[in-house]
Amino acid sequence: MDILHRLLEARFMEPLLLTLKVAGLATAVAAALGIAAAYVLSRSKFPGRDLVDALCTLPLVMPPTVLGYYLLVVIGRRGMVGGWLKETFDITLVFTWQGAVIAAAVAAFPLVFKSARAALEGVGRHYEDAARTLGQGELAVFLRVSLPLAMRGVLAGTMLAFARAMGEFGATLMVAGNLPGRTQTLSLAVYSAVQAGDDDLANALVLVISLVCIAILMTTSRLLRPRF
């Protein structure tokens, strides 16, 4: 009953709704960029392709605090992009939920990229060549042939990216901070609850995160299961 009561509290609902918004937007960004990058690398050969692949995968293995530091260098008030946004449009990304979206998107990007690339490389080139002989352009070939045939793998990677975005902690903490009602996501709320000794709230938050992650992993496993 204590956990149920905690689930209905504003202190729980605020980080939950913020997490869903941040994770949803971050997943959309990561999916768009990850699928595009996967298609380019799976269909073209150029010098330095392995280096580009390594850079796209780097956020997956990089310590979150290091990733957060790099993001601050880029989008911080004195960063290359952040400084320009501040001077030109008076836009600040640090300590905002938009900054949390960027951090979560960067962290989730490799999961979409790797899954999408593996799925696209498994698509038979003869299907694409047949579409080209029928007069289809490259964009039409991608949207009507390549992407539908690779959709199971792409969806699996996107769902894993959503789970990763929901659980992002280190980079988000450095870029967006831990401001209740503004940038405090579920993972940050768990950290704050533990630090404050509020075990009931921490248990409620952990329970919800765990159930969502289990559901995503089970669905992903079904998507990746061989059809035959």
C-alpha cells in the first residue's frame, strides 16, 4: 500500500511524465539519425568508414560522465554550439529538459545504429536492384524496400534505445542537472530518494522502471526471434 500511495504522489508523477517526454523525443532523434547513419555505412564504402563506425558506437562504451563532459564542451554556455545559440538566439540548453533530451539521444543513438545497420545489411541487394530497374529513386528504394524488410531489427533497436533513454543518468546529470519538476527524470529521482533516505519512494520508482524495461526486453526478444 505504501508503494501504491507513492505512485500517486506528485513527486512520482512529475519525474515519470518528464521521463516519458524526454525518452520519447530522444528516441525519435536517435532513431532518425541512427537509421540514416546505418543506411549510409551499410550501403557505401569510403576511406575512414571503420573510424566513422567506431565514433557512432563510442557513446555505448564511453563512461557517462565523459560523455556528459563532451556534451558540455559542445552545447555548454561556452561551448562551440551552445555559445553560438546563446549569443545568436539567447537559447541555453544546459540545465533544461531540452538538454536532457540531447544527452539521452546521444546515449541511445548507438543502440539504434548497430541494430539498424545489422538489419539493413541483411536485406538482399537484389530486392533493391529490382526496384531500381523499375525506375525507383534511391529514397523510394530505401522507404519502400530496404526499411520495410529491415523493420524488425530497426524496431528492436529503437525499443532498446527508448529503454536506454529512460535510464540515462550520468550524462543527463552533468548536462541537465537534477532539478525537481524541471530536469529530474526517474533515474535522477531514484538517486535523490536514496540520498534522502526515502526508501518507499525509491522502491516505487525502481519498480516502475524495472517493469518497463522488462516489457521492452521481452518485446525486443520477440522481434529478434527468427521467423522460421
